[in-house]
Amino acid sequence: MKKLAAGFLHMLALCLLLAVSQSAVAQSAYKQIPEGTTLWIGESIYSNNLKYRLTMQRDGNLVFYRVADSRPLWNSQTSGSGGYKTVFEPFAVFNVLRISDDAVLWTSRGGYIGAPYPGMAWYITDQGDFMALYHRGMIISWLANDPDN
């Protein structure tokens, strides 16, 4: 009976260790872009594994790239518009703004069903996704994913 109990406890400890390690791996696979983040011309945000980057380019275009081959996976189509910064706001809204008057050239606003809720945020994943999630669960908006993953 003691051997059975000891075996059960050993198995339980192993399962807990496995669950915690899988949770840590899953958490590291998502890089949240916190509200209040501003990307100025020439600045980038990288995925945790450094394989993907979101860059505010000098031409005014916000582009999500696969780093290995510099392949663009998504862009705001604001090249040549005078865009100079991207601002991440609450409720998974971000805007590409023009230099001269702070006019919004591109916005992520809209596209979700219902009203925005606290807990929405933009993420870059280690698998090449650029998306807004609600509490890291429900996908609110999905702008890009690496087709090779």
C-alpha cells in the first residue's frame, strides 16, 4: 500500500511539473504589446524568439516581417503617406499617425463583434502571428500569420 501511495505521489508531482513547464512555454510564445507603446520611425518590436518583427518604417508604413528572409507578412499600406509613429491604445486599438497633423492614416479600430473590453491586447507570437486577443484566449482580430507555419 505504501508503494502504491508513493508511486501515486511521484506521478502527481511529475504531472504538476509537466503542466507548469508547458504553461511557461506557452506564455513565452506570446509577446504582448502593452497599451501606451509607441513605435517611432525605425523602431521595431520582436517576437520572443526574435523570428518576427513589427517595424515602423521610414516611408510611413507599419510592416510585420519574418526576420530570416525579411518577408513582409502584413503592412498598413501607408507607405509614402508621411506616417511617422504607431500608437497602441487601450482595448486593442492601434493607429498609424501622420507627421504633420497627427491624422490617423490607418487604425485597427473596428472589425470586432461588440464593444471592446478590458483585457484585449495585441500580440506577436513565436509562430508568426500578429493578432489581438482577449485575455490571451479569444481572437479578436488577426492581421497576419506566417503561411509556412
